[in-house]
Amino acid sequence: MGRVDSTWPELVSSRARQTPNSIAVVDGDAEITYAELSGAAHELADRLRAAGVGPGDTVAIAVEYGHRLPAGVLAVLRARGTVLLIDPALPSAMIATRLTEASVAVLVTDAVTGPRLGEAVAAAGDRRPLVLEWSGRRTDGGETGSVAGGETGSSSGEPADPPRPLPGDPAYLVFTSGSTGRPNAVLVSHGAFAAMVSAHGTVLMESAAAGCERFALNNPASADAVYSDLVALAHGGTLVVAPPPVRRDPEALAGWIAATGVEVLDATPTQIAALLADGREAVLEGLRVLVLGGEAVPPALWTRLRELTGTRVLNMYGPTECTVDVMCADLSESGPEPVIGRPLPGSTLRILGADLCEVAPGTPGQIAVSGPQLADGYLNNERLTAERFVTLPSGGAGSAEMSGERAYLTGDRGVRELDGVVRFLGRIDNQVQIGGNRVELGEVEAALGSAPRVGQCCVVALTEDDGTATLHAAVVLTGGGTGDDDGAGAGADGAAALVAALSATLAPHMVPRLHVWPSLPRAATGKTDTTAVRGRILASRQGTAAGASPERESVEQSVARFWREMLGVETVAPEDDFFAIGGNSLRAVKFVLRVRRELGVEFPMTRFFAGSTLGGCARAIDAMRKETADA
């Protein structure tokens, strides 16, 4: 197998040699040049090699979100290791599982994240990794290309003879939700990563974003989409870091976009819908390019974004197994209905029938992707790799050329229109997108099934009025206190304890809203009737909303009513957190607007995020009402 001439680390190194003083990363007040970024990566790569890291060794990076993230990725790839980015905010149990499943050799932390990860490292037991704290400074007392800002180092920080990766060498791992109850780690090679960098270069850097200099680092660290943000460094762009609190708050995000002058923003539809709900169209129109990804675009949002002036909006599509993005639709060149467009350069997309043969245009089927961006497969899961990465047969409409081609079966349904544009039609399995994160309902059910007092459970996803998906779980508790259709009484106490247990093992977006029932409906086969569960939850939500009465309510009662109606929950306790029971940034904006409209209080988002429990929120609103009355 030949060598790769244009891998991401080589391209970034080349930029550091050509323009060492150009700004690579802006992180708050710190501006890090390409020389400084490269020098910091050089120092860490040396330490990793000294620790024995080489080809095939996985290095986890769990640092504060910011300038160390791209430098850390560059360092691991220079050391010929495999990157696993970890969000330090994830539950310790989940982090420990990822450390052990990926056989992590070294865990890179910093002064802030290191203490947070002690429990996760200890839980890894005999398979615990070597923990290496990294500050961006050389350990011999000298200065390297610092990532602290305001310091200088070598002219480029380049190793004298950096090892060049083979196309088949592993570059990074990304964990996705697992249908069997166990998360799956997708293994992406340097060749696949390089193909994605090249495709983005053609479609984004050389076309839609040609001439743009400032690109947002906006995607979560543990998501595969963060690697699409890092593409900007391969093309000499400047990454501007959007801190996690800013990403979650539409008001703060709007201010950040305006203050930083970022020109290209990659965001989820949910994140953008929250900005629009907060009346921030002008901020979006200040962007040169808006890239959407991570979840389907609701029709209403598609319509509003097509009306933006001066901003080019792209809708990207691609599973983790296809190295981020393989399809693109330019909204200005598309019709009034959402589509995922056409393949990026190098990728081929087909719509297949049940026999895995290509179907005729206009016929729905499963989306399959071929091309150099395909991942190697799932780490330590040959069965699932064989099921999803297949060799296509010959036959079908216009598919004689596909015989023997390797393809990834996405599990997504789609249809190719007569003009060649592909429309996304949803999933064919139990996988959903929650806030841009891929979630297998089976994994959530497995976590519920192993929790104390859970006798039976059924997890479903519902589509809300704003087009986003939410998770709901009907559970039967053992040992008394089984609750009722309204989730009241002793069942509510059991549900609260169960939510606390799930929050310790699942990421926040995977914790469902619980409905405690005496029993689950059964189909004729004896299995749980999922359709009946979904219908019963919908009926209970409608009944809750219909029975609400705003007359003579306290502030807390009003806020509780707002939350019940907006989040579809039967009961809300004073200690319940808005974001823990199904809230997100978009719904937070709608809540604040409703407080303004019905309670007459200008309740700022920053204050809401500072205290998002029912009791804390009600007290803050009540205090603001009194301040207004006394003024």
C-alpha cells in the first residue's frame, strides 16, 4: 500500500513551515500562531513517543475545550498514535468504559480536567491508562511553541523527520451509541480522514468559503464533526473557539459570533433554530457560510434559512462511519423541501432495496455509501462490521458497475429524485438523533434494564412541534411504588431515583423522560407493543396540557405548567432541572419568551442557565418581578 501525500497532520505541518506567524487558533484573548500550535504538538508528541506510543496505540485526549484540542490531535497523529477525544463532562462510568473498550494506552489531561477524571481512571482497574498532564510547555524548563498565548517558541516546531502515516494506519476513534446496549467505536484511517479533508477543501474551502479566514471550532469534542472543524487548519484558516457555555446559550452564541467576526459556522439545526427563535436572524446573516449537520433539518427551519440574505447555507449529511460528511445541499440551489443533496467529491451514494441492489430513481430504499471516506469498521466487533460494511452485488437499475464494491449500509432511508438530488426519509431501525447526537434506543433500554428496581421498560422517540426528537421511557418498577398513568405518587419518587442513576452512566442527551406505569401494553405476540406505548404517552401529554389552568398560580406553579406543556412531562418537582428532563437550547429560548409574554418578566438566558432548576428559576423570576414593581 502506498503512502499518503496529503494527510491532515502533514498539511498542518506544511502550513506551519510556510506561514509560521499566521494565527491558527483564537481562544478567548489568546491568539496562537501556526508555529506555536506546531511547537506545542511537537513537545507532546515527543513525550508520547517517550512513553512508548506508536502505531496502533490509542491516546485519549480529555482537555479543556479550546486551543489544546487541535494541538493534542496533531501531537497524537505525529506520534503515530490513534486519537480518542473525550469530553471530560461525560459521566465517569461512560469515560471509564471508553478507556477500557478502546484499550487506551495514554490519557492526556490538563490541570483542570485531570482531577475530574480520577474516578474514571480508577474505574478502569487493571486496564487504566498512563495519565499524562499537559500544559503546552516543555518539561526541561524551556519554552516550546506555547498554547498559552503571548509566548514564543521555535520558528515552526517541526520535527526533523516526522514519520509519514500509511493510508491504512488508524487516525482516530469515535464512539457511537450501540443498538446492542454497548457503545461502538468507529475506527477511521488516515486515508479516510485525508479523503474528507480533500472533499471539504473542494466544496467548502475552494468554493462556498473561498476567501474566508475565520472558522468556528463549535462541535463537541466527543463528536466526529469536530474533525470537520479541524479541516480549516489544513487550509491555513483560523479556528475561533466557541466555549461550551456559549454553544448552549443562543444569546451568548449570538454575541460571540458578532464579537469574534467568525465567517464560517458549523452547527446543528437545533442550535440554529434556537438562534432564530431568539430573533437573531441578523447575526446569521452576518456569516459568510453556515454549515448544518448532525441531524435532519425540519421543514420550517429549511424555509427560514432559505430566506437569509448574504449567507450561503449548506446542509451536510454523513454518518460517523463515512468520516463526517459525504453529501451536501446548497439551500440557495435547492427547492422548498429539505434534501441532503449530492455526494461530495470521491464518494458515491446509492439507494438500495432489500436485496442490496440499486433501485430506480423515485423509489425509496436504504442509503448506502461507497468511496475512500469509509471507516475501517467497528473496533473489536467483527460481526457488526460485516453486517454494515458490505460488498455490493451486481444487478438492479443502472448498477452493473457496483459489483464487488465496498459500501456502508447507513440504516437511513432515502429517495433519489429524477434530478439526482437525494431526500432523507428517516431511519429504518431504532436509531434517532437527539440534539445532533446519534442515539440507539437499545443502548438506553439496556441502561434502564440494568438499573435498580426496573422490571420492564420501553424507550421511544417522539417528534416535538419544533421538529426535534425527544426520548421517553415507560417503566415498570419492582418492589412497590409502581406509580400510575400520571407518574404521580410513590412512582414519582422511584422515577427521580432512576433518573439520578441513569445520569451517572449515560450522557445527558441519552437520559429519557420517565413514565412510571403499573404494566406495559402487550401485542398479540406477547411482546411490548411499542406503538401502544407511544400512543399512551402522547395521550397523557395532551391530557396534561388540556387540564392546565393558569388562574391564580404562583410563579413556581406557572413555571411548572410551562415546563409540563413544553417538555411533555406529567409532573415537575422543585429540584428538577430543565435540561435534565428534556430541555435544550431551543426550548430554553421558547421558555424565556413565554415568561416575557405571560409573566411580564424580561428573564435573561444567562440567568436561566445559572439556575435552571424549577425552584431556582421560579425564585429568580419572582425576585425580578418584585424588583420591577419596586422600581
